[in-house]
Amino acid sequence: MTTFAIDTDNTITAYTAGDAIPEEHGRFTSEKELAKLAATWPTDRLVEVWNSFAGAPPFGDLKPVKKFTDRKTAVARIWKAVQALTPTAAPQAAPAAPKKAKATKEAKPKGDATGPKGAREGSKKAIVLDMLKRPTGATLADIMSATGWQAHSVRGFISGSLSKKMGISVESFKSESGDRAYRVAQ
């Protein structure tokens, strides 16, 4: 691991494990440690540290600044810049192993309402399906009273569970009394 040290002249030096680092130098090995070290520095020192990098050989693309928006930004930019000081060039990251494909479940065939994939006997789904299979169908009020559901829940059940999930075609019509009714389409 590379340890970085900064002296009183704002010169940052990279040291490898086992190298002797002078005691009077501030040391850091991560951005977090640099932030802790720089917490007591005046903001002008952060600008001086950054500007000492700007235009220097390994940092040719860095531009000098007059000030930073905040201390956190300054520390992050300085930390990124000092990574170029590591004694050996940063090794290329090994290519990541390809992600394994997720196992997929086979599609289950949609059964009709009376088949084995239909509703469990005695369930609200079974009750509603029996009501919808009648030639006259069932009104919204009938289904609400049989299940205890609110109107929006009945409509959602018919649209989602029956039509989309089970593939049952349900038709909506006005009953003789003028109420909204539903039945399984023939």
C-alpha cells in the first residue's frame, strides 16, 4: 500500500511499505485520512497544494485554481491527483468475470378457471368466478357484497387477476336494471 506524506512546503511524496517517512510530515493513505489531515488547514493551503500540481510533469492536464467551492471538493480533487504519484503505474483492473445469467422459470400454461390452475375452492376468487360464469353475470354491487371488497378492488381484481394473470376474458355490460355487470365472455 502506498503512503503519502506532505511536508510544510506542501510537497507530497509517495512512499511504499517499508520506506522511512520523516516524522514531521503529515501522512495519509486514503481520501478519508487526507480529509482528516486537511481539516485543520486553512483553505489557502489546499489551493497551494493543488496549484503545486498544476502544470507539473505527471499532472500536465491540471489547471491552477484561485479557490475551491468547499473543503470536500478540494480534498477529493487532491486525492485524485496524488494517485499519479504512486511508485508503480496503477495496474489495470483485471477484467471482471462475466455475470452469470439468471435462471429463468419456465412459463406456466394459463389454465382456465375450472382447471387445476384455477381458483382454490371456497376462495374469494372462486366465488367471483362462479358469479361471473352465470348467464346474467354479476353486478359490481353483488361482487362487493359477496367478497367485502370496495368497488376499485373488484375492478382491479377483474382487470389484473382474471384478465391479465389468468387470461380469462371478462366482458363488462349494463344489466337490465342499469347497473354495471360483468361476466365471463363466451
